[in-house]
Amino acid sequence: MAEAVLFYLFAAGVLAGGSQVVLRRNPIYGAVSLVGCFFFLAGIYVLLSAHLIAILQVLVYAGAVMVLFVFVIMLLNLKEEELGELRFTFWKVVGLVAVLATAAVIAWRALGPAYPSTGPARDNAILLAAEGFGGVKAVGRTLYLAAVLPFELTSLLLLVAIVAAVVVAKGKI
Amino acid sequence: MQDFIDNLIRSWGHDPAAWPWTQFLYLAFMGAAAFIVVNFAAISAGIFSWAERRVAARMQSRVGPNRVGPFGFLQWVADAVKLLLKEDLVPAEADAVLFRAAPYFMMVGFACVFVCLPFSHKLIVADLNIGIFYILAVTALIVVGIIMSGWSSNSKWSLFGAIRSAAQIISYEIPAGMALMIPVLLAGTLSTQGIIRAQGGWPWQWFIFDNPAAFAAFFIYFISALAEGNRTPFDLPEAESELVSGYNTEYSGMRFSYFFLVEWGNMWVMSAIATTMFLGGWQLPGLSPARFDALTGGVAVIAEIASLALFAFKTLFFVFVVMWLRWTLPRIRVDQMMNMCWKYLVPASFAGALFVAAWMLLVHEAPWLGQAMRFALTAIAAVTVAAFALRTLKNLRDTGDKFDFTSNW
Amino acid sequence: MTSIGLPHFLIVGAALFALGMITVVTRRNAVGILMGVELILNAANVNFIAFNHYVEGPGKVTGQVFSIFVIVLAAAEAAVGLAIVLAIYQTFRTIDVQETDTLRQ
């Protein structure tokens, strides 16, 4: 019962934050509502007993990625008038319809009989920081045993990204 | 806390897993706990504002606030009432929505930390198994609040202060996080209570004296925490000689007081984290956690209060050190601040983490080495503190100053 | 309404994906498009974790590990993407993606 209340609360927060990104013309509002959206998303991950992912979501998105976005928006100092007026071209409408149709198909499939509508029983999993499932230990074991090669490759990718970001943004060093 | 509520429900004759109101009772207790910790944060921040002014006055041979209440103790209440009654101004050119929302972002990010912050053996809101990671994550919200306040004020000083502050906090988060990972490595858990339990009551059982890298990590963390809390010598975002007051320049009334509530409350947070991670937390000397758990009746209550007092004493000592540093060190320049972080603290913290990993393997093979290192480091620290005390006493004798706590105060 | 199952989470993921896709399709400033991409990646994460919880079952966390990789890639993508946005702004004095088309001429 409380789980349902929390789910609808978090889902409403996620969708409200996400829709602000679409509706607001000013990117700084979009960025701030995206922070809120990601916070509620972390709540949804907690409901799915993925506590570590929820914390990573807050740490990486709210703490680093969104701060980067806001920084760039402040550096460029984008004003409403510089964004150009809102235009509805033919292809935009086509794209919108296509996107909504895709989402509708996904939702229709999700409601279909292919997926179980109830999950494994977990008494009070919301508030219980379980040691095993979703905890640091289980994720760490999978990450460092089964997925160790992709993990190491990711570190290489991050290095490339750091160098690329510095070179592209700074021009000459 | 969950065990406590479950037992409460059982005492009412229900099964916690089946009773439909269990989760609502959890929510009610969470609300009550949130109310308590937010008020604790606000009141301690208020008291620190008074303490800081008294300490500053003492260090500068002034009197300080001494009119409201004994020793001016109620000055912070008077200030809070004044700020509540002041008009809440929003500049005409400011972005009103973000301007109003920014202080709340900071307050939320600050108050969320208290969920995982231990106070004593049993006193903690929730002992999450990702405790310290959670604390690192939620403080990120403070940066968002600072950037919002600086940008929405539509003022040069606010914007410069916010950009400096955001760059500073994000940079120093890396050495702070890496330094905190060293006690996590040693304890093998991220839970704050688990890290305290992995230490001991005596100084040589604390993680700070475990090995040289942990010793260095404590200082790396403390420096980074000072920078993250915008405390001197890293108070560049609020440098009043350059930026008026930084990101909070345009604020007034209650919203202005939120910024300072967060700043002073952060002193408790950073000191409590240092105490938890490096200084043995609430562990009483000679009482192992297992025996602590087994205590019952009046002895348990006394031990609980003693552990609370010990934790508060250690934390308040570091709060005092933070104030002491503020009135001792001058402010550094922006480039010096960035150099210090990226050229010294970040490589040092990474090297420290590697060293601790190797050290743990070594100690696993030769346990006597770990013991010897603990005692050696504790002895070095004790000698340093004793030398400092002797030197201070000698200086006091030479200058003729007395511990004059009566006439000036 | 009392029982929350897999479809609920999948619908949140689908709605988030749609919002992100609409942002990418309709926005003309590059920062807005990057924000839309972040929304899409998070929609994928919701699905990974929901399937991990309901289908993969207790004790297995492959879906969560995959979402860690998605988060890392999203962070790298944001860093490089925003660096490119800054470079575009230095060259064109605008970040409107329809006006930065000198390669076409």
C-alpha cells in the first residue's frame, strides 16, 4: 500500500520533471527540473531495491552531469530571444506523432500478458537496506568478476572522454 | 530504527510483515526523525554562530557578543528572530522562481546528510549499507542550490561567487571522496555504524593511526571538507573584499539565514564524518561493540549517554579547530586553491588508496607489523600534541598572558 | 492500485523515453538536445533495473551492473557533448543546430 503511494509519487515527480524539459524554452529551467526528475528517478530505483544505483544516480547526475549542464548554460548565457521563436514545421509534427506512437506501442506491450504483473515478495523492501540483493556486495561481485573486461574498458573510455573534452573545449593547450 | 519499530508493533500484538499499517508507521517515524534532526541541525548551527563570534573575539582580544543572555549565549536567538522579521526582498531583475527555490535546495541537500550520520551506539536515523556513499551523494544538492542562487540573482558578485563555489566544491569532492574510501577499505563496509564498529575505543585502534596513508587521508579529508564548506582559508566564494558576499549577496531575511544555517551546520557534519571515519566515533575505551550490544538495563543507558558524550566531544573539538583555523589563516588565491586540489590532494589521495590496499595485504601476512605501526603512529601523534602544548604554555609564560576567562568574558 | 508490478515501471520508462525523444526532435539548441539524450538514457536504465528486479530475480544483479555502465557512458557523453557545444559556440556564436551547417555548403 505504502509502496503504491510512493511509486505514484515518484512516477509523478519523474514525469513532471521530464515534461518541464520539453515544455520550458529556457534551458536553465530545463536543467533544474531535470535534476528534480533524476532525484525522483533515484526514488524509483530504491523501490526496485537497487540502492547502489539510486545513490550513483544522485551522485553522478545531480552532482556532476547536471552541474556541468548548468555551468555551460551560464557560460553561454542563453537568453530567451536568442533561442529563436517556436516553429512547428511539418517534419517536427511527423516526429512528434512517431514518438508518441512508439511510446504507445511500448506501453501497450508492457501491459500485455508477456510480463508478470507481480514481483517477488519482499516485505518492507522500501525501507530495508538489504545486505544482499541490490547491495554493494552483490553489484561489486558481478562488476569485478563477470564484467571485469567491460569495466576496465570503461576506464579507458573515461580517459578518452576527459582528454577529448579538454582538447575540444580549450582549442589549444 | 526499523528493528525498534518492528518490536513496537510486536508489543502491540501484530505481525510487522502482515499488519497493513506497518509501512505508514515507518513513514510516521521517518517524519518524526526528520523533524528532530532538522531542528538539531538548525539549533546547533545557531549555537555555532554564537560560539564562532566568541572564539573570534577571544582570538582578536575583543569582547564579542555579551548582551543577550549569559555570555551573550542567546544572541543567536535574537539574530534568528531579527532575520525572520526582515522583509524577504527579491531583486527586480532576478529570476524570481529560481531565486526563491535556491535556499531550499541547499537546505534539503544539507538536511539529508543527517539520515546516515551517527550520534551514538544506537542513535542514528537509518544505518544504510551504503551510508558514506549516500552522504557524498546528497551533498551534491548543495552545489545545485549555490549555482541556482548565483545565476538567478542576476548580479555579477553572485554569479562569480557561485561559479567559484561550484568549481571549488566539485574539485574538492574528489580528494574528499577518495580519502573517505580509505577507512571504507580498512573496515570493508560503507555503513557508518559498521565503520565505527571496525575501530576501537583506544586511540591506537582508530583508523587515523592505522597506517601512514590513513594518517595522511585524515588531513586530506579535513582540508577538502574545509574547502567544500567554504570555510577559511578556502572562503573564496564569499571573499568580501572581492565579491561583497558571493552567491548570497542579493538575499535577505529568512532566505539569507538559510545560507548561513547550512554553512554553520556543515561544521558539525564535516567534523562528525571525520570522527566517524577516522577517530573511532562513539567507541568507549575498553568496551568492545559486542559487549556494548549485550549490556542491559541502567548500565546500557549510562553507556549510551557516555558514547553520545564522547562522540559529541570529539566532534565539537573539530568544530573548534575549524573556527580556530578561520581566525588564524589568511585566504588563499583561486589559482592556489585549484593547484592545491588537482596537483597535490588528488594524486596524494589516489596514492594513499593504493598504499592502503597494499598495506592490508602486507598486514594480512604479518599482523605484528600492523600493531607496531599503530603504536608508532599513536606515539608520534602524542609526542606532537605534547610538544605543541608545552610550546604554547612557554609562549604564554614569556608574553605574560594569563588564561583570563573572567574579566574579558 | 495496491500492487505495483513490472508494467508500471515499464510505462514510466516508456513515458520518459517519449519525453526525451520529443526533446531531441523538437529542440533546436544543442544543450536542449543533450538533455533529451540524458532522459532517453535514463529511460533505458529504468527498464534495465525493473527487468532486473522482476524477471532476473533475487541474487542476480546483471541489470544493475549494466545500468552502471549506462550511467558512466552518459557522464562521458555529457562531458564530450558539452565540450563540442562550447567549441560550436566559439565558432558560430550560436548553438542553434540548424544554423551550424557550413559543412553542407
